[in-house]
Amino acid sequence: MAGRLVIAVTPADIGVRITTRRRVPEGFRDAVGILESWSGGILSLRKRDGTLVEIDEDSLVAARVVPAAPPRPGRR
């Protein structure tokens, strides 16, 4: 049985870490990061490397809140 694709995030989740899957011309693309804003149908997601990803909400096929990222080894 395949997993269900569910969009389980809302604008109320701004400031928390989420994972997303969206449709792109090549197929699908995933992104994980902190949801910084959701306005005018565009989600802005800040990835761990600092990159800002803007996602059209109409392209989302799945999204959910995920736990905070574990600390990277060797960092304090």
C-alpha cells in the first residue's frame, strides 16, 4: 500500500520546520526548512544552508510539520 500524500500545513505553521513535495516540470522536488511566510499563494521556506525557496501553493502535493533538525556533529 502506497503512502498518502497530504498537505498538513497552514499559514499558522509559520516559524516551524516543514517538509514539502511539489510538482515541477521534471517531476517532483522536495524541500525541508523553516516556513518563513505564506502570502499571496507563495510559501517561503528557509533551508538549513540559508537558501530561501519560494513555492507556489498550487504546486504542492504534500507537506507536513517535522521535528527540529538534529545538531550537526562537531558543532556546539
